Amino acid sequence: MSHPGIQAAELGFIVALAGSASLSAAARELGVSKAAVSKRLAQIEQRTGVGLVNRTTRRMSLTPEGEALAERARRILVDIDELDQLLSTSRQVPQGLLRINATLGFGRSHIAPLISRFVRRYPEVEVQLQLSVNPPPLTDDAFDVCVRFGEPPDTRVIAKRIAPNRRLLCAAPAYLKRHGEPKLPQDLVRHNCIGIRQGDEAYGTWRLSLGKGSRRRSETVKTRGNLTTNDGEIAVSWALEGHGILMRAEWDIARYLQSGRLLQVLPQWETPEADVYAVYPERLRLSTRVRAFVEFLGEGFAVA
């Protein structure tokens, strides 16, 4: 008794038909006779009750139902192939070249020490770390994994959140004693604000939000100041020396907030999200070394 519908073994046959100009060409690709192809096609059409190939044109073409079936068959075959790769890569030891990009300060203080531990665990991986002021474009093929702040808008890459992170406003007690403490975002206009030129963000524009849900309100402040740099460490040192108010990631100033050398400014106001993400191309989704490194980063930050 024959089973109704398409059978798994026929998926490759359907895809081969879709990619061929004629039944003869499909027969050559499949390594069978044209008669065998015609017979198998007729059997599938009879069993499903659906015409898959137009027989009225000189050049073979699929019917709309045939096109839909071929498209779905391709996706199923890709899934099967990926599943096969997943099963084989789970047995593999990470090895080969891994190219990593991170921002200057964070790369130096957090990523480099983690890489040191990673290659100790996986000595067959060769790691190249490049630090840059701005993250490279996501279309750039120069890196396998980029560690960056905030989820990238590009959906063609995989972005895995590996650590929470906030940007905070802060200043040295001496500065606040001299100039007073801002009570509202617009008060920042009258203060000396230390500028950091990094990434694509609008330089000197600080966005602050208050409240939750429908009651949430946001304010945008165009700040001014007499000190600007593209290096976060320098900006922090200027804030520590009492030159002005700084917006900086929590990971970079947490120790100074704890010791009291810096005080948080406008603590109830939230700044744009800056969680840490590991970003890598879709084509490396099943790469053993990439998966091992991203998992290792997540473990490292969970402990930190």
C-alpha cells in the first residue's frame, strides 16, 4: 500500500528537478535515465494529486505548487545538513584560527584576560585579537567574533547577549562641590561635560529616560565641555581629576563609584542600553571554535 503525500527520500529529487532546465538535465544530475525521472515524477504527482511540472512549455518549468514544494524541500535539506553538522561538531575539539575584535578599553581590561584562559583550555585554537575605537562594520569579513555594546540592528548576524551593562553619569565629588549637582537632565547644559567620540553615536548628545511603560518620558540633552577624547580611559581620568561630568559604562567606573572617587549623577534617570554582545556571522553558527568562545565569554562574565 503506497503512502499519500511526499516521502523524505523524494526531497532531493524535487530539488534536482527545480534546478534543471529539462527532464534530461535532471536525469544527468541524478545519474539515472530520463525514463526513470519521468516515471518517478508521474508517481509523485499521482500519489499527491498535484501537478508539479508544466508540460506545455518547451523548457521545463515547475507549477506554483511545484515551486512551493521545491522551496520547502530545500529548507528541509538544509536543516538536515545542519543537524548532521551539529552532531559531528559536538564531538570536535575547537581548533583553528579565531579572529576577535573588541573596543580598546574593554578589550584590554576584560576580553584579553578571558582569551588568556580560553587558549589555556583550548590550546589548538589560534586567537588574533584586534582592538579598535569603533566596532568594524558587520559586513566586514575580517573578524569571526566582535564584542560590542548594544544589540546590532543587522538581522543577518547572530548577536548573543553575554553580560548586562549600563551607562551611568558620574563626576568627582570636588567637581560637584564647586559646580553643584544637576537635578534635571536640562541642568547638564550648564555643566562641563566630558565628551567621548566613539562609534556612530551623535557626539555630545545624551539621551535620558525616566519611568516605565506608558508613563516613560525621555529627554535629549546637547552637552558642552572643554575636554573631548576618543579614549575612554583618558575620559575617566579627567573625570577623576574633577574636570566635569562623564557618561561611561558601568564596567569602567564601578570601582570608582564603590570607593567614592566618583559619584553618580541623576541616578534615577536611565541612559541608552549598552549590554555586552558577542556578534558573529550566520555562516559561523555551527563553528566549533566560535561556539566554544561565545559560551566561554558568557561563563566568564557570569562569574565576574
